[in-house]
Amino acid sequence: MAFCRKCGNQVFDGEVFCKTCGTPVTTSTWDGGVFDTVINSIISSLIITFTCGIATPWAICYMMKFVIEHTIINGRRLTFDGRGDQLFGNWIKWFLLCLVNCGIYGFWVTPRLYKWVASHIHSVE
């Protein structure tokens, strides 16, 4: 059961607009499965483990591609075009900055990583 984000009235499945106030109903879904998620998580972990962390940017991109390309917002599937080689330079810079200041810069890494990921997300027309 969903509710209108503007007026709070109940909105039934399949409705595009709220019957009370006319606000568009946004729908989001994720169509990935448990098995696929587990397999992709294991593959990402193995990539990181067998490369001693050097290939972490590729593992992050692999997992983000899986998650984002199974996301549908308002009937439009999302796509992710980021690549590990694009992220690698930032990853090295962030790693060195963390080393220099004893890990304090680590608090800034996650928001920077999310910003980078978001800049590589697009919707399929």
C-alpha cells in the first residue's frame, strides 16, 4: 500500500497520479534476485582479495553496474557507465591522502565515491 507524498491519501498500484491532489506517483523497483546478488558480491570480494586490494575500483564498478542496471525508476531502467580505470586515479589519490593523515581523510572518501558513482548513472530512454 502506497500513500501520496503530498496529501497522504492512499494510492493504489498502477495509478500514475493521486486521485485527490493530482500529484504524480513515482515508482521505483529493483528487479535483481538473491542468487545474482550473492554471486556478484562473491565475485567482487574475490577480485579484491586476489589482487590485495589493487583492483578494488574494478570490483566497485562491477557491483555498482549490477545494482544500478537492475534499478527501474518511473518505468525507466538506469545504466552505469563507470569503469575501474576511470576510478583508479581517484582511488590512488584517496588512498595516499588517507596514509598521509592517518586515515582521517577516509571520512571524505565515501561521499566522493558516491558522487563519482552518481555522475556515471544515466537513464535508458
